Amino acid sequence: MKDTSPSVIRTPEILATAVLPRFYDRLHWGILLACLTAYFVWWLLGKTTLGFELRTVGSNPEAARYAGMKIGALTVLSLALSGGLAGLGGAVQILGVDRAMPVLYSSDYGFDAIPVALLGQNQPLGVLLSAILFGALRNGSDVMQLRSGGAVSKEMIFIVQAVILLFVAAPAIVRWIYRLRLPQSQIETVPLTRGWG
């Protein structure tokens, strides 16, 4: 699988017929695929019985077990779905941007996914918008460092991301410190039965 010509260790470039077409510079059809995937996840989690069961197992496994849901099978299914979505994201990165598989592919995307999900409050549309924000920050960091002549380091973006997450997490931290309860309008009620009864 190793390409014999380049100076870095990677696979040969993918065929031109497999490349995702680009709109502008690095922006390609993967953005549309991300939007469709976010819609699918929203539909699956919010509009189907399977999505209800996945959310219930994730929020309270004991209540889900009491309601007769198969905890093990639903956990494995959620892991398989999330792994498939991660693989789809990696395929879009390879087919749209890199066009070859480098030997050290991981660029901390998994660690970036945690703050993206936190900022998006685990809602598909919110995750999509926060991923666009974090992607724009990461891509703009190189240009920022180049245009400033090195006066501003690209690691400044990590500080900006940390401040964003601090402000997102601040209400929960303040509630925890002062032992404040959520307002009644923000408390989500989840029914614990399936079907009638």
C-alpha cells in the first residue's frame, strides 16, 4: 500500500474518479454529506422508536432495563453507529482533502469531537454548526500565523476554543457550586414505558 514516490510515507493517491468534487479551495461535497448525515441522525434519534430507546439507555440504563429494553444490544448498536459515522468522516477527509492515506492520519479529530459535541449540546444541528465553527478556527489558524508573520501563534486557536467551552460549561458549573436547581421549564421529562401501559 506504500507509495514509492513521495517523501512522506503514505498510500498512493486515490483515483480521480473517487475524489469528492470541490466547490472552493478545500470546501467540497463532504459538507453536503455532513448536512444529510446530521439530518439522518436527528430523524433517527428524535422520530423513531429505536432513537427513543437509544436516548433512554444513554440517559438512564436502569430505567431502560426496567422498561424492558435490551441494554447490551442497544449499547453495541450505538457504538456501531458512532463508529460508522466516524469512519464516514474519515473517508470524507481522505476523499475530499488529503486524497491519500498518510501513515500518521490521526490529527486529534477524536479529541476535537468532544468539545464540538459539548458546544452543540448533543443535538445534530448544534453539532453541525459547532463543527463548522471549530473547523473554520482550525483552518484559519495557519493563515493567521502566516499573515501575522509569526507574531500570532496558531496555538492561539486552542485558547479561543477553551474560552468558548468555558462559557458553555459555566452555567452548569455555577449551578453545581451554588447547588442551584434547573428551572422547571428546562427539565426534560422522559416517559419510561414502551407502548400502552
